Amino acid sequence: MLAGQFRGYSVERLMRFLVALGHDVEIVVKPKKRGAAELRVAWQ
């Protein structure tokens, strides 16, 4: 995983890694405003 290889890891497992490293994980689902729906991942 340190080399950027994420195959074989579920999304749930990746989220658990982030929590174990002291990060909050937030998933927000909302209706689209207009145009095409989008997927966005933000890191702070």
C-alpha cells in the first residue's frame, strides 16, 4: 500500500486504516444540483 498499490483492499478496509492513523472519515451523499453527478475525494 505504501507504494500506491490499493488493489485487493476494500473501501471499508482503507477507511479503517485511515481511522487507525487518527483521521476522521466522512461520507456525504446528497442529491445532485444540476448537470452530471460527480464523485469527489478531498484530503485536508
